[in-house]
Amino acid sequence: MTGHSFYETLRHLADSWGLLIMMLAFLVLAAWPFRPGARQRNEDAATMIFKDENDG
């Protein structure tokens, strides 16, 4: 029999496309905070620890 096992198929998929998928996921996640509409949300997150619980 010369058929491929399920493990060999997954291994081939990981070798060929796994790195590309992981690189794309990294680039999207790394660029997400720099998108145009995120400025106010990032600023709020950065200054959250300095706010008093009585502040609005």
C-alpha cells in the first residue's frame, strides 16, 4: 500500500501552509492596535491604571 496516513497528510499540511498561516496571524495581531479607529481605545487602556475609582 502506498496511501498516505492521516498523520503524514497533516504533517505535509503543517510543513507547507502552517508557517504561512502563523505568519499571517502574527502580522494581523501585531498590526491590530495600529488600525485607524483604535486610538481612543488604546489611550483609555494605557491610562486606565491612573484613574481613580471616582473618576468618570
